[in-house]
Amino acid sequence: MTRAAFVPPWFTCSQRKIFMGETPFAVEMQDIVVRFPGVLANDHVNFAVKKGEIHALLGENGAGKSTLMNVLSGLYQPTEGTIKIYGQPVRFNSPKDAIAKGIGMVHQHFMLVPTLTVTENILMGLDKPRLYMNMGRLNQEIRELQEQYGLRVDPEAMIWQLSVGEQQRVEILKTLYRGANILILDEPTAVLAPQEIDELMETMRSLVAEGKSIIFISHKLQEVRTVADRITVLRKGKVTAEGIDIGGLSRRQLAQLMVGRDVVFNVEKSECQPGDVVLQVENLQATNNKGLPALRGVSFTVRSGEILGIAGVSGNGQSELAECITGLRPATGSVRIHGKEMINASPGKIIAANVSHIPEDRTRVGSAPNLSITDNTIMKCYHEDPIGNGITINRSHARAYARRLKDAYDILAPSVHTLARKLSGGNLQKMILAREISSNPELIVAVQPTRGLDVGAIEAIQRLLLEQRQTGAAIVLISEELEELMALSDRIAVIYEGRIMGMVDPKTTDVYTIGQMMTGSRLEDIQTSTEPQNESAV
């Protein structure tokens, strides 16, 4: 393919000449300053992306990465600074202006309408079709796009019926459908299974081979080392490394650039000393949001002082399992907490049983976005002394409580009055963890607790979970990060299409065996498949 084949169609003749070689850069952001009340989010940031490259933007949660990309995508206007696209100065007053210049962003927090279908969300904001939508033809177009990029999701499904992982795929498809030449991917792999991540990496490589440029925001340093050409690092709103070639940098060196200190990747875990059974699940069955079977006779137990990991590819019943245990989804079967039957109990009764829930969806389930940090952190104790008496809330005590948690869990925000929706993804997760762990729970149901977090925050949260295990809490850890499950879990149960494929000890089981179970092979079948191959078989 020649370069002329993918020159953006909206360019003038002079712009085409620039694109064809007079400037090597697709994006040039110079001296970008963004200020919010009490916060300098970007402090004279310089950032440049070459044509046909994958450029990784790294930094801790709250370092200013998403803010910078929101400027590039037209959501924010910078206080100071200039932007050039293919050498031409631009000023974006809205996302529509950025889209018109071929910039597409897949946001960390999804920009989808829950009551519309996948296809309707992908088409939203486009000029065509205007009066009539041939949904059969449009759904087929989306299916073809899915096949092309390996991002499968039912085009006719409502967004609210989809798992978080499926919603992420819709966001990626929405950008690809618009044919953007500059793609901003904000934590695109955070909700994908290992196989899906490999497919996305191949997709990214094929896109840059066509001349597109990709800005890749990720906290998964091994992915960055695998796919990125260059990196830029932000720390507390400032650039600490600009446009460095990725070749030769180790994961440890990348982590040091991000957080300014050594990071321990392998957490130390003491031997498990399990106590009494805290959670007993028997023959649990439930349907998903589409009314289809999600859990098909799930059974397991978790003891105090033990972490049970739940492994599986996204969409195989993990979310429904967590919701059934925590009272958010009706089910049949049995869920006993300390021997007491709690199946279909209300979330309030589950909380009263000293259960904490770190949900998969931080924004809609784990927090109230339009309430302050204070109001979010007191949600489980607003009726208890000294914060409240069930009728009124002592605001001074509530604020003091929130400040203690903000400091203890290093939540980066101007004050405890800051609204939850203004927090970065990592700081929002820290706020949820602070609320849930500070209640000294006896059972913790943690769903993707480190998703989208930087290496420093991941290290801190993993230590917190191990500390809770050490104090005697029973923990159900649902994660799609096999490395995390292998490091933290005492036992791992693998779920596939709503059924437990087997229970393994991570110390004596390899990733390959778990991967086989994640794709539908039962443990007993894997263990007995030792017969020699019939060489004469065709």
C-alpha cells in the first residue's frame, strides 16, 4: 500500500504535502497547561507522536495522562499551549472538531448510552444515516468490522446487557468505524483476556502499518515493551521522559520512570493458615442481563485467612457470581456466610454480615459519581457513631473520617469535598478500597481490584489484600490477570460458561493448564489425557 492510499480525505493540497513527508509527526502538543480548581493537571507538557508509530503514554494514576488526551480529543481546552495535527495548527472546541481531523479516543470510562444497542452507539454522532436506518444492513456492517479486528460482541444487544469487557470492545469498534488516523487507546486491554490482548496487539500493528498513529495508555508494562515504539512519561503533571525509544528498557526501568522509585513486582506471601469456613456456595444458578444462563451449578467454599482466585475469560459468569454473593442478583441454590443462608438477601443484610464488595464497575456500582469523597467513604457507616445516628450526620466527624482514609490510602484529590467523578480511575479505585477495607470485613469479594492501576498502586493494593488475608479475612478474588491470581491466591477455581472447570493449587499448576481450563477443558480431563497419540490416525 502506498502512502497516498491513506492520506486523510479532508486534507487540502498543502496539508497532503505535509502529510506525505515534510513533517514526521502526526501530533505535536507544545507547552500544554491545564488547570482545574486547586490542581495543575498538565504543567507545560510537550508530547509528539510520529506517523505510523505506537507511542505509549505512561504515568501513575493522576499523573495527567487522561487530561492530556482529553485535550487532544477536544473534551478539554488547554489553558496554554498549541496543538498541531500533521504540521497544521488546530484548536478543538469540541470532540466533533477532533473527530473531523481524524482523532478517535477510546476512553477509560466508557462513553456509551446503556439503553441503546451496540450498533446505535457506534453510529451515534455520525451525519449518516439521517432519516432512515436499515438496521439489518448496519448490524451486518458492524459484524464485518468485528470479524476484521477480532472484537466480537452482539450488535443487537443493549449496552446495559453487556459485561464491562464487551462494553470496552464497543468503544474500540466505535473508533475504528469512524476510520480515525490517530487513535488514542486509554487502557484498552484492561478488560480483555490474554488471547484478546494478543489479537488487539496484532490489530494495532496492522493499523500502524497502514500509516495510522496510536497513542497507547497502559499500566501493563510488559504490553508496553511488546508493542510500543517510543514512550513519554508523565509524573505529577510534568514530563519526566519525552519520546524515548522503547528498545532496551526493562520493565523495572519503566516502572522507575513512572513512579520514581523501585517497584517490587513479586509480592511476598506467607503460607496459608485457613480457619473456619466463611463462605459456602452450593449449586448456585443465575441468569445474566439477557435472561440467559450465567451460572450453572457453581459450588465452592472459602475459609478465613484464605484467598480463592476465580480465573476465566471475561463474560463467563464471574460478574454474576460476585453479584449473587453480594445480594445484587437473584439466584437459586445456596450462599451461606458463617453458616447462615444468605441467598437473595438484600445488599444491606450482606453488608451487615461484615461483607465488603469491590465491584467491577467502579463508576456505576462502586461509587456515586456526583457525591463527594466524604459522602462516598461514609456510605457503610453513616448511621454509626460518631458519624451519624440513623437520622442525622455529623459532618465534621464525616470529613475527619474521610481525610484519614484519603491520607492512609494516598487518594490524590484537592480535598475530601472533591466529587468522585473528578477522580482518575486509579484514585477512584483507591477510594472504594478505602471504604471497603476500613470496615474490617470478614469476607471480601474483590472483582478486578487492580484493573487500570499503575504499578505502584497495584503493588499497594495487592499488599492490602494480603494484609486482610493475614488478619483472617476470607477473600474471593475475581481477576483476568493470571499473573496476579497466581501470585495472590491460595487456590484457583476456573470458570467457563458458568461452570467450575476445576480447583487447582497455583504453586503446583502451570499457566498452560489454567489456560486449557479457561477455554473449556475440565481439570480431570486434562489430568487423564496422558494416553499416547495414535500415530496412524489421520
